[in-house]
Amino acid sequence: MHTPEAMAGISSPVTASRNPPERVVTDEDFWQEHSAFTADIPQNYSSSSPRKLNHSTQGNGEETYVKQYFEHFHPSFPLLHRPTFTVSSAPKLLLKAVNAIGSLFSPNLYDHRETQCVEHWRQDMWQTGQEELQQMVSSNCSEIRQPWVMQAWLLYIIYGVYASEAGQFQTAKRRLRQPVDAVHEVGLLQQGIAMPDAQAWMYQIAFNSPRDESQTLYTRWTSYITTESMRLSLYTLVFLDSHIFSPCNSRPLMSPVELGWELPFPISLWEAKNPHIWLLRFNENFGLSTFSIANSLLNVPRGLGTASLTLATQQLMTETPDSELLAALEASPFAAFCVLTNISALIRDFTRCYYQMPPSPSDPNPFHILTQAQNKQVHAAIEAIAKIVKKQAYTSDSPQFLLWRTNELFISSIKISLCRPDQLLVAGIVDNSLIAGMAASTHLTQGNLVAIRRSAPLVSHHVGGDEGIVALLKDLSVALSSISGEDQDKVAREAPWVTVASYNILLCVWGALRRASSDIRHHLDTFNELPITSESCILIFNTIMESVLLHSSSENEGATRDPRLWTVDREAFVSLLEEGESLFVYLLKTFCQRRSLWGIGPSMLAVLGEIPGTGAE
């Protein structure tokens, strides 16, 4: 008989003898009595009672910051188990990380001095928290087996990367190395080694016994929470390693191939508020409430394609992925996001290799990084996930709206990277922080480094530059409309890596607009007439400007469609040509102004002010 108590490597959250019979334990009681959070934690690293934040500028307690975390950050990044997280029982170091991020969403203080005090308090809390966590794991590497330790570490890294200065960024980057080394050392990357009975919560023997029903259900639920907490943490670690430092062109420390855990389970299970709701949703997803034979889990209820991130990616690259895999991705937007991240990392690896070879003008294909066969496979995977995103038919009030929107944007980002790769990657530039890398990318956008790098030194002085953008015009237009048309409430809850991805998409659009405008002017200077409407430069310019002007008209109610779009009248079109880039830069600045929470927006706004012709205001 397999029981959750038999799990190896990670301490079980419950023991059957500790469960009171015939009662449902409330959310508040859960972590205090049964959580892996409080099991076997050194006294100096745990918290047993609510504490008020000890700074003079705010009367808000920890409950307020935790609430803000779950209301604003959790919907876009469901790392923690919301139904069972309480201030009174959460470990001190995890609570510090949650407070640091949650306090970012506090209402703006009108007193500048108070605002500075809060910022200093937040930075000090992050600094001391991540140092204590580092010391704890350094003294005992096996602490990394506890899900809360992984969760806290990941949150400290996220805060350090996106909400700190360059010095904190470097600290966060160094801190990533320790959990990566630790999970390697204790064998945590392999589910079969770290948790041989990771599926024990999916089955049990005596479920039909009335006396044991409440006990067994509660045990299964809490066992699932511990297992899924570690699963989500490890998938997040792989994501952070492969993506979070890519804007500054840092190489990842690990390969997704190393991760031998099943894909995350349906998010509806993760958000279930109690064992009974969890069981109902389990039945809805899998059709069975229990399995009596452990071996049946090899094929039921999920197929082989869900066994690991690598297998899922490989199956999607075929034209006939398993229906079980597609169902798993549809049920978990975070699982779909992880697969997209893996595809993106794969393309970056191929791009790095491609641009280390001598430049050659012999390949006219704009999707030049991969071979035709590889492009076919990658597009098959992207389209499979894109169909899932569209099939969801989500609305803005859907609980998973932000997660599915993230997937939608990352699909556009991946398509762009197939023909317009990261210019830092092409140039071989490695920056020392996220902001510095984004600033360098912004300045590189002013040229056409990709085209030059592919064809130098044989390239002529004038470089045509659509670079496959025509094939991506529809995706770019949809992404541009989505990014610029988001309401402020959704913007405030946007994950910081979504802001970075959105900004990079806007940079790609800006570069395409600049090249199209340059080509049109070149044609006017050479032939003294406009290019025909089927020319790529005209198609690109008009399509982009249509989205830009649509956004501008939405800000000015009652505005009509600009008649200069798609016109063949030279004078009218030239007037739009002269205004085009300034209108787009205004949209880009508006994007930055609306995203001031993590500091990315204000930093990029300052960078845009440094570029000639964009205005310093």
C-alpha cells in the first residue's frame, strides 16, 4: 500500500494519526497543524503569531500586504497555495518575501519622505530575508527539500531582479546559483528520486470506509498541496533561469532537459478552497476519484507527454500531439507557459550558435535561424498552444485572464524571435542588469543590426529590412492592440516579465516602423513617387500606424479613422509619414508611464528621453 507518508526526500505535510476524524479542517487551521511550512523548521526561521510591520510610515499590518500580494500578484503568478496561506503560520522568511512584493501594491503616499521610508524598509527586509535564507540553506542543504524554502527563494529572486537597483540585481543573480546547485546536490530535479510516491494523493485503498473517508480525503488533499508546491517551484526555477536574465543576455545555469517532473496539474485543483471542492474538481478533470492500483497511473489519467517538460515540448513539435497532453495544457495555463518558455530557450540556443558562424548572404529566408524542418516543428508546437489559448475564449473577468494573456504575448514574442532575434544576442553584448540590458536593446533598435550581421561585409549601403515582419504583421498588430489597450487594473496586476516581453515586442514594432519609413523615403528620393501599396514597406507602415492611430482615437472619444491611412495621395501620406514615428514613441512612453510599479516603466521612460528625436519629457 502506498501512502503519502511514504514519500521520500520531502517531508509529508500530514500524518493520518494527526487528523481529527469526521471533521473538515478550516483554512486557518490547516498550516498551523499540518503544513510542510511549519514541519521541522528551525525555531528562528518560523513565525508562530501575527506580527505588525515595525516601521513608522504605515499602520498596515502584514495581513494587508499578504492580501495585496494575493489580489494583485498571485493572479499572474500562482506560486503559493492561496486557500491555506495564513500570516500566523507562514515561515518568517517566506512572509518577508510576500510582504516585500505585496507592499509594492500599496496606495501611493503623497508625502515624499514617507515614500522613501517605505522603500528603505522594503529593501532592508529583502536584504535581511534573502541573507538569512542563504545562511540557512548553506548550513544545511537539505532544507531546500521543503517547498516553502523554494517558494521564498524564488520570490526573493523575483523582487531582486525587477524591483531593485543594479547592486541588488547582481545579488539576486548570485542567489539563483545556490538553489540551482542545491537541487542538483539533493537530486530534487528528478521526481522519481526526490518524491517516489508523488502520485500517492491520486489514489488510496480504503476510500469506501465511512470511518476513514474524511481522514483519507484530507490526507490526499494536503499530500497534493505539498507535491504540487514543489512541482510549481521547480518549474518556476527553470523558467527564471532560462528567461528572467535573458534581457541582459546571461546564459542559463541549467537545462530544461534536467527537469524530470510531470507537468503541473489543473489550476482548478490548485485554487480549490477545501478538500471537498478539490475532490469535485478532481473528478471533473479526471473522471475518477480514486485509483486502487498504483500501476494504473502509468496511463491514467494523463498520457506520457505530460511526464516531463522535454517530452511535452517534443510531442507538441509533432503534428499529432496526444489529446491528454493538450488537455493538460488547457487545464493549466502555467504548464502551457512553461512549455512556451522552453521553446523560447531552445530558439535562443540555436540563435546563439547561428550568429557565431560567419555572416552569409546566401540564405534569403527571413526565418533564418532554424532549418525548414526545425521551423515546421517549432511552428507546430506554437500553433498547438495558440489553439488552446483561443479555445479558452477567456474574458477580462476570468480568474486566469492574466495567465492566458501572458501566453498570448509569449507566443507573439517567440514568433518574432524566429526572424528578429534579440539584438543583444546578435551583438554578443552582456549587460550587468535587467534595466541596462533593456536600455541597450532600445538603443540597438535604432539600427538594423540583424540584417547587417547576416550579410556583412557584402551588404550594400542600403539594407532593406522587413526581415519576415510581413509574415508577422497580423501577430504584431494583435499584440500591439492588446498591449496598448489594456485597462489600468490589468496593467497593475501584470507580472514584471510580461512587462519586459511587451516592451521587447514594442521595440520590434518600432524597429519595423523605422525601417519601413526609411525605405519609403528612400523610394521617394529615388523615384519621386510613393511605392505601390503592395510593397512590403507600405504594408508594414500602414498596418502598424493603423493600430497606433486606433489607440490614439480610443483616448480621444469621437475621433474617426485617419483618412491618410492607405491613401495614394502623396501629400497626405507624407504628412502621416512625418508624424508616424513620433506617434508611436508617444504610445511607447504611455506604456512606460502606466507601468511604474516595478520600476521598469520609469527606467525605460528615462532611456527613451535619451534618444534623439523622442523628446526628453
